[in-house]
Amino acid sequence: MNKLCGVCVVGGILLLPVSDSKAEADTSSFTLGGALRGNYSWLDYSTDSNGSFDFDLFRLDLKAEKNQWFVDVQYRWYKAFDAIHHAELGYQFSDQQSIRAGVTQVPFGIEPYASHSFWFGGTYYLGFEDDYDTGIKWRFVGERWTLDTAYFVHSEYNDADRWDRYSFDLANSSKDGIGFEEDGQFNIRGQYQLGVHLIGTSVQIGRFNNTSTNESGEHRAIAFHIDSRFEHDWNLQLQYINYDYEAEEALGTDNKRITMAAFEAPFEIATRADVISVNLAKSFTVNNRFIDSFTCYNDHTYIAPTSGAGLTDSIQNVTGCSFVKGGLYTYVDWIAGKNMWFVGGPGIGMTKACQNGVRD
């Protein structure tokens, strides 16, 4: 079991709100904002007993509205690379219906996140949480029902060689030259508010290409979730996902593995797996000179791939608390994993012995 403890401080700063009499008459607005993030980390398997601190993110946000039209853009500069987070142009038909196009969040599973921590859940690293692709999305918000339908042409960057990205997407491998790219994807999600429980189901169907052979395969995923908010600020998130990338010799996936990448690193995941998320959180209101509120949580993800040589279960567990004071956000997390990417594992759903030489 590999472990990592991190303290992350995130500051949000509103830089430039613009409004004048003409803009108010036209119901127009323009807001420019951003954030700066520092990260202290300590690894129990590192030789550095004091841990390390670094500034790892600078972010700019732009939002503009003109009557029923709106624009929402976020761009990020990390220590070693920069990448788009989202960039969408939209139209608000009514209080219930809207449409948006561009690099927008994929409607799948619990929204906005199936987690509470800085690290997200294990679903993030599989591309099923806070994922942004290029396409068009329609949304309906009723009294109890919320419906999302979207079609995505490809990932946020139509470049399988680009590993410096925020969202986890199919990509080219760093070792054997076999790679993959997303090629059209349809999503639909329905959610129903039943008392304190938000119950939802999601379906994702698409195609992917082998970038070497140009062979095309299919992928699909289905999810069921419950996001419950009880009295005294308790939040329970339960989610089940089954996903499947076609495994064929012509596609280069007959070994039951497929390559993904983000944050400048490619890695492999099992082509088919069941994913279970169980997250519990409790929020507290303080309102003193140091803290406005804080939330403590435990986020657990269990990933069970189908049988195959070298495939095995992966686990990610994050225990921590987040603290809020004005525009300052601080996460104190303890992350532990087994056979899990970013927590010492070679990928997701595989043992260290079957590592593809991508990263140890």
C-alpha cells in the first residue's frame, strides 16, 4: 500500500468585474478571475523526510453574459505545462433549458464531482469524473428532473500525442508506438430528486481509433448513482460504473489494456472493469476570524477489471478535510492506493509486474 499526504492551499481572486449602466440595461456582465495554488506533500516511501512545497498552478477564469448568451473559459498554467480546462459558448433558452458548445464537461455520473478531496476519486483517472471534451450539450432542469444530452467530436485536444492536458483521455503510448484516440461519443444522463436523494443514471457510447492501424473500435459505459444530502450537512455519494473498450487484436487491445494520458504522463488501464465509489462527508460552519467552514470526508474507489493476465483490482482511498476562509481554500488529504495510478501503481487495474514501461 503506497501512501501520500498532501496539504494544498488554493486562493481564488476576483480580478476584474465590469459593469456599467448600458450593460445593466442589456443584462450584460463580464468577470475575470483566477487562482494561485501551492502544494505541500509528504510521501512515506520517499527519502525526503521533510516533504516538499511548491507552487503548482496559476489559473485564469473568464465569464461573460449578454442577454441569453454566455461564455465560460478557464485556462491553467501548471509548473511544467499549460492546458485548457474548459471553454464554452452557450445560450440560455429559459430558466429550465440551455445549450452550450466547445470544450465542456461530459455529463456522466455524479455532478459536478464524484468526490470531495483535492485528488478527486479514482473515477477521475479513468476519464469518468470532471472530464472535458469538445462537443455540444443540451441541459434541462425541472422541478425534480435534470436531463443532459451531449455529443462530443473528440477529446479537448484532437491530438493523441499531447499528454499535457487536464482531462484523462485516450492517447498514444510512450513505449511501443501503439496509441488510441477518441472518435465521437454520445452521452445522456438523467437525474431525479427524491427527497434528500438525487438518483441518476448515465449512458456513454462512442468509438475510438488505433492511431497506427486506423482500425476503429467501440466503447461504452453505464453508471448508476445516489447523491444524498442529509440533515446536519452530511453527504453520502454512492456510484457504480461498468465500462468496456472493445478488446481485439486488430485494435491493439487484445491484451485487455488501453492507453490514457494527462498531466504529461501516459499509462494503461484495463479495457473493462466495474467501478464502485463510496464517499462520505460532513460539513461544519464556524465563521470565526480563521475559518468560515470546513468539510471532512472519506472518498473510496474500488476498481475490479475482468479477468486477464496481469490484471488485478485497484483501490484509491482519500481521507481529509477542506477548509474555507473567504477566497482561500485549503485541503489536507491522506491518499492511499493499491495498484493505482498517481499513488505508486503502474496504471489502473494491473499489477506492477505487467507494467508497460510507462512509469514506475
